[in-house]
Amino acid sequence: MAERKESESRRLLLRLRETLAAPGSGQHRLDQITHHIADSMGTQVCSIYLFRDPDTLELCATEGLKPESVHKTRLRLGEGLVGRVARTGRYVNTANAPGEPGFRYMPETGEEVYPSFLGVPIQRVGEKLGVLVVQSREARQFSEDEIYGLEVVAMVLAEMAELGAFLGSQSDSMPPAHRFPVMLRGGTGQEGCAEGRVWLHEPRVVVTNPVADDPLKERARLTEAVAMLRTKVDSMLAETDMAKGDSAEVMETYRMFAHSRSWLRRMEESIDAGLSAEAAVEKEQSQARSRLESAADPYLRDRLHDLDDLSNRLLRILTGQGRDTGAEMPENPILVARNIGPAELLEYGRRLKGVVLEEGSVGSHAAIVARALAIPLVIHAERIIAEALNGDPILVDGDMGTVHLRPEESVAKAFRDKMAMQAEAQSRYAGLRDLPATDLAGITVQLYMNAGLMADLPSLESSGAEGVGLFRTELQFLTRTRVPRRGELAQLYAHVLDSAHGKPVMFRTLDIGSDKVLPYMKPQDEPNPAMGWRAIRVGLDKRGVLRMQLQALIRAAVGRPLYVMFPFVTEMGEFEEAHRLLMEQIAREQRLGHAMPTDVRVGAMLETPSLAFAPKKFFQMCDFISVGGNDLKQFFFAADRENERVRRRYDTLNTSFITLLDQIVQRCDEARVPVSFCGEDAGRPIEAVTFAALGFRRLSMRPASVGPVKHLIRRVNLADLRRVIDDARDLGETNLRRCITEWLARH
């Protein structure tokens, strides 16, 4: 019985393949397909709904419903049973469609006489294309075999849609894939604008043969490919240190997926139903995505990345379409990826003009590297992987968080005008490089730059920065598969100091945890990682790593001053303990007879409101304090800076936040400890002059921001601006942006 059903399924797929291969319009093919499916399944109705736009489904072909409803009947995503299938990516099977919650009656179709309904999604690896529906007069639920058979057919339709088999239908409901201009909105990961051509980090695997004639041959191909995959995964894990220590559990889960018998069995069942090995892999990948994306358990949702990676590796083995497809990287490449690690992004280096990620976050490793490379980055650009092809023209606006794919000429011209204006401004700022950031009354503000890679250091001279106000030491840990050795770190830190040519470099000790999880460190799966086990908390719990890093810094700074800064200090006791640990390492190095730094200055990052109210003794203990504006703002407003819904709702120039900063400056002044402001806002000219007016005499920012900030400081009187701020606060203004910008415009 099962063999007969499999042969019926294969016969239907072969008929569909013949239809798709025959000459004719896209509409003719759709009409023929619905006829063949209804005939094969013994139903009175078969309909195909395709997305007209991301939120609208259109009836594009039907066998059994009224012909005049084709290209007239439309549904919103989530509307009716068809919309529910499209939204959830799950099938709906019912013997009483009108009795189902959310049912929508469409009188123009004449479907009221067909109570039985089975709808399955037409989807391809997370890309939703439409819904395939069968209906019958007999009130019955469809069997599991019938559901499975329709899902197999839907998989073939998805693959053929990807290859453009349905182009040219009457109303262009299926517009030519990858041809029209597309504008995508995401989030700003790194500011700046770039024009170039798409370079896909992992090119889409194109399945050209979704239907197969010989199941035994396809099974053998799949078995061989899976064996190769398992061998590669085992050897990959054996060759690294990632399968040891804390990461063992994570990597063993990855290995478990690769060796899963049920995963292989489900793909073999799809082959028996008539799919090729490649199509069977994609069908399982698409359905697993639908299941895992809606899982309540975050651990299960994270396993989606493992399954995607394994499926893509398997597809590349089957098709021979490896990452190295032979395509040449285009001129002015813009990297497009779902996500990317810091090591992979560093491999591309400065060849890239910009990066667009479907996932990512403002504090991710990729964002940190993009800032170091001074290239624009847009994150959360949904559907960019599905929409983009290698070589497509693309515009990346990191300032606005937007991407224009295959832009119209009018859009491209306006974008180029904006880039030209920015370039002209940068050339003006270059003339200020050797001048101090001194206001009209003679007050000088020191402008420092943030860094984390050797690639950053040439910007120290070209930007005119007076030193490195923040050197992120975690990047050397994040880009490796094992803990760096002390000697390696000492050599690197010494190179950093050499490249600074005597300018001060503030080394922040390891700031890991939260969104920065080491590849060889077991993820903690914390519900709120930004407020969890991170930074100095990890350092004080894992003292061996912190001691090793402090020793490397001491040895690197021989004969030079050393500035060490501890991150995410929330109370005085943490700083006291970290300070004591540093002093112990200095004493140890002296006992060993090693040469020492000429001076050691110890500071703290003030990133939580609690530290602003620490005892006076804390401020007196510090040699310097750096306000970490990104974290301080998110904790002050209780607004997660990784959450796009809330992170832009709270303004840095909010009166309450400015009052907190003012109090911090006053406390530092009382203790005679230098204080700087470090973070994204320090590089925004309006915010920067506001901080300077409050009394911050050091600001640390990305190198590209030094010129614009210096330009504005040199044109204002900070004392006058301070009076504007105080007057607005006295009047009860809740936000100072309007009064500050109006004053700047007048002056």
C-alpha cells in the first residue's frame, strides 16, 4: 500500500515536471498544475495562492473554484485559513472549514460547497512564497499520507518558483524574482554610506532538479553525502579545542544533529515520494525552520542555526556548489549575510565597502569589527538573503539603517549626492587634524578614539585623535578558537603601544559575556545577559584569565606608562578587588625581575547608575573614570539597546539623563579624578558639545567622528551653551535637544 502511494506521488511529480518544462506562459503552467493535483488527489478543488507583496496573498490559479475569482481574490497575511497557513508556515487540515476560528468566507470563489480544507505552505528555507490548497465536497479530514504528499508537491512548486517557472502570469502576482528594486529597513550597526555590489557570504544553493526518476539512486547520493558531512564535522571538531572544556556540550549537540537517524529518515521518505536528494534536504530544512522558529524555548530556537548550517553544508556537498563557487568578488563589494563572526569578517578586511546582516546586533562582534574597519553596517535587514544575488547593485545607508537593492536611478543619484556631501565635509575636517578642539573661550577638550584591532591604529594619526580612550581587548579572544597565550597577548599589546607613538592607550580588560560569548566558552543562556554574568564579574570569578591578561599588559608596557581600565564595575568592592589583583601581578613581575612600566594608572568604566552614587572613596581610588555611555543609557532608561522597539525611544539629551551626567562630572571634579565620556553618543557632534558643556574634558569616539566633533567645538562657546542647558532645566524642559539645536543654529 505504501509503495503504491509512493509511486502515485512520483507519477504526479513527473507530470508536474513535464508541465513545468513545456513551453507556455506562467499562468498556463499554474492552471495545469492545479488540474493535475486535483486529479491525482481525487479532490474537486486545488488552488494556488502566491504572495503579491510581503503582506498580501492572491489567488493565482484554481481548479474547481470560479475562474473569475483568479487574480481578484486577495487575503492579508494571517487572514482566513489560507492566511493562517502563510503566517505560521504550518498546514491546516479540517473537515469543517467554516467552523474553524478565523475562517473568512469569499463569495466570489464559490467555495461554500467544499467544507473539507487542506492548506500547506509553499516555502523555501524560511522564504514564504504562498499556499497550496485542496478542498472537497465530502466532509472529511485528509490523511497523514495526503498531507505529506501535498507538502512534497509544495516543495517542488517552491523550487520551480525560485527558478522563475511562473513568471509572466496575467497580473504579475509572481513578479520576476531578483529583478525589481527593493528597499529594506533595518537597524544601524555602524554609521556611514556605501555604494557597491552584493557579495553573498554564503551563496544560495540553487536546486535545479527537484523531481527525481530513480529513488534508489537518490537515496545512495544522500547516504554518501551524509557520510561525507559526518566525517567533515567529526574532523572539524577534532582539529579544534572547541570540543573540550565548557564548549563540549554545545559542540556535541551540533555533532548529534549531524548523526541524527530521524533527520536522515525524514529526508529518505521525501526521496521515496519523488523528490531529489537536494529537494528532500531543503524540504526538511524548511519544515524544521517552521517548527523551531515558533518554539518557546530559546535553546531550541538557537538550534535552528545548527540545523541551517548542517543543511547548507549537505546541500553544498550534493550540488557541488561550495562556498568557493568560482565567482569573482565584485568591485566595491558589500557583504550580505545572515550573520557573521568576527574572524570571518576580519578575513575580508578592508576590501569590503559595507556589510548588511539579516540578524546581528549593535553590540555584536561583527558590529565591533565593522567599526574597526570603518565600514557601514546595517543589521536586522529582513529577507536580504532571499532578495539578493551576487553582483546586484546595492546602496547601504548605515546612518538611517536602510538598504536599497537594485535601486532605481533616481534613488541612486540622490544617494550619491549624499555621499558627495559627506566626502566634502570629511575633506574639510581633515584640515583640522593637527588643531586642538578648543572652543571660542579657550577651553580645550581632548578627543580620543576607540579601538580594538591593529587595523584601527593607523586612524590614530589620520584622525587627529590624541590617544586611544578605549582599547577593547576582548576582540583578540573572540577571533580565536582557544584562549590566547600570555606571550601572544603581550606581543600584541606592545605592538599597539608602539603604533600609538607615545600617545596614551587605555586598555579595557576583558569585557565578555552578554552578547560577546567566546567561541570556546559555554553560553550561559541567561534570560537577561546584559545584566548577567559579564565583564568584571567574569574576570573576578575566572581569575586565571584576568591574571594572565594583566601580566601580558604589564610586560607589554615596559618602559612606558600603562593605563588599565576595568569594565562594568557596579560597586566599589569590585574595583577594590580588581585593583588588588593588578597590584599583586605588578609585585609578582617585580619579584621575577622583569622590567616594569614607568607608571601604572588604574581606572573604571562607569556604566551603571549605581556606581554614580558610590562612596567618595571610590572616586578617590580611581586614577581616571570613563563613562560608558551605551550601557549607562540602557540601564538608566531600562531600555535594552539590542531591542529595536525601545532603544531609539529614549534620547541622550533627556533632561534626567543629562542631570545624571552632570552629577557624575561634579563628583569626579570633587575627587580631582579625570573623567571621559566614551560611546556612540560621544561621536555625535550635538551630543558631544553638550557633554563638553557639562564639564567632560575627554571624549572617546570612533575615528571618523573626531573631525566633525572638533569642527563644532571650535565654533561654540561652551560656557554659553552651559547657561542654555541650565536655563532649560530650570524651566522644566524634559528634553534639551530642541533648545540646544536652536541655539547652535543661531550661533
